[in-house]
Amino acid sequence: VRLVEFGGGLVQSGGSLRLSCAASGFPFSMYPMSWHRQAPGKEREPVAFISEFGGSTNYAEFVKGRFRISRDNAKNTVYLQMNSLQPQDTGVYYCKVTSGSEYWGKGTLVTVSS
């Protein structure tokens, strides 16, 4: 199983970023996917979840209405569109799949300046 996140970077408060997570090594369309983040000095926390075919999504309260998770099963990729970014959204963003065991990517850093 391999998960590779990209799309992070430095953005001003109120800006947007789109993260991508390219997956390989497992039947992508058969598994739910999720995004998590870890802010400096804090524990990793879930951000968004999407079911196998995208029919069901869930979001942490602090991103509802601002972030949108989606997936393209033909491309084995899950996305996180992040709008209205705030400094407290700064952190490393990870995608995860549970396929027997939990698998994580190495993350992509998002920095939101005020």
C-alpha cells in the first residue's frame, strides 16, 4: 500500500488549496478514505471521510462548509478542497486507508499565514 499526498504549501488567510492523495497497492475503489491533520504541538485529528464510491462523506465540525472531500476511483486519487483557510488550519495533512492495517502517507504541509 502506498499513499502519496501533495498540493500543500503557503497560503494567506482566506485562501484556498487543493490537496491530492495518490493511492496504489490495493483496490482503491473498495475502500473508504480519509484525511487527517496534525497541527504543531497537537495530536493528529480526523478532518474528512469519504465512502468507497463517494456517496457518503463526513467532516469535522471545524471544517464543515469550508472543506470538501472527493475521490476519482479511475485515478486512484482522493482530494481535499480547502477554502476559507485560517491560520489554525496550519499543519501536516495526511490521507489514510484501513486495508487490514492502517496505512498513512507521509503528509503534505499546509501553512496559512495571517
